[in-house]
Amino acid sequence: MSLRIVRCDRIASTQDRARELLAAGDEGPFVVVARAQAAARGRRGRTWISPEGGLYASLLVPYEALLPQRLGVALVRALRRFGVEAALKWPNDVTVDGAKLAGILIERIADRAIAGFGVNLEPVAVDGATSVRQVTGRAVAAQALLEAILDELETAGSDLLRAYRAVLSTLGRRVRIERDDGVVIGEAIDVDEHGRLLVRGAAGVQAIASGDCVHLRPTD
Ligand code: BTN
């Protein structure tokens, strides 16, 4: 994907910077990239620890319904180019052997989306996290990975749901989905055309649009 790159040193959040540029009349497309972030945001009100040495970026692009899935597929495919055996845990946590390597945050503003992603290239002091350095034993340059992600974003458009299912480690697993309005436990059997997870549980099959997903052991 050919778009303008806005490079920043240490800033609060690339999401916020992209939002400021949009508010000032810049409708993109562009990608804001920072060397480090002081107040980066994750999903569901969490923070994203962003020391120097990681890849932190936010795309400002036209909104599209399956953008989270497209970006998730692009991240996984780009990481695999560098020998990282990445997969997606629904909805779009990038993991290696169950440890979190990268996260995605999509924020919609009218007909635009700010699609942010953070990739741990070096170890971070976060429980349950891993990094490219830890899983490959070597360094990958942030710029090289960014270019690969932008490249994969171009191609992830055709037959996106098939590509999404192919990298989704959640399918076939017993899961617990934590939502603001409660918890759903069951077997993740598929994703529908909106990217919702179909979970077969005690109440039948439910289509779930968002939430935190935990992969359970079959006996849990
Ligand atoms: C998650 O909770 O898994 C999503 C994490 C998203 C973090 C990225 S880092 C770049 C961009 N700027 C932010 O403030 N957040 C996103």
C-alpha cells in the first residue's frame, strides 16, 4: 500500500497523532510511525507498553467493515516473511505459541478509520507477551516489517475471510469470550461474513462481534 509516512520520535500515541492530523484537515491516506509512545492505547481501555525498539504505527485510511481482519491477516503474513510463526487469536491478537506479539486497535471517525498496531520487536516487561527477538533469536528492523505489512495490506483484500480463517488459531478451540455484558463459553466453530465469531455453547450458536477471547483446554 503506497501511502505517506509521518515519522515521529517519542510521542503520546500514534492514534492520537493521526486523529490530530485528521482534525487539522489531513484526510490521508498516511501512516504515523513513532520510535516510542508514552501513552499508547490498547483495546478495551488498556495501555500498550511502547519502549524504543518496537514498531508502533497508525494508518489513516477510508473505513471498511473488515479492516480489522485485513490488518490482522497482513500482520501475520508479514511476520511470517521474517520467520515468525505468528497466528491470530480472535479477534486480532497476533500470537506465537499463545504469547502476544502484536496488537491492533481500530478507531472509526465518520468515513475514516485509524488503524493502529504495535509489534514487540524486542522483549517487553508484560506478562504473557513475547517479541520477535525472543521467537526468532534475531532482530528485525521496524522499517522492514512496516514495508512488509503495507505490502500485505494490498493483497489481503481478495477472499479476505478465507485468509482470515486460515490464520485464526481460535477456530475449533474451546473458548471463553469476555464481553462488557457477560461471558460466553463454548466451541469456536467459524467466523461469519462480518468477522463475528460463531460460538456453540449451552444457549446454541451465538455470533460475537467483540470481546476478549481466552483459549481454554478441552477439559476446562
Ligand atoms: C491491543 O490492545 O491489543 C491493541 C494494541 C494497539 C497498540 C497500538 S501501538 C500503535 C497505536 N497507537 C496506540 O496508542 N495504540 C496502537
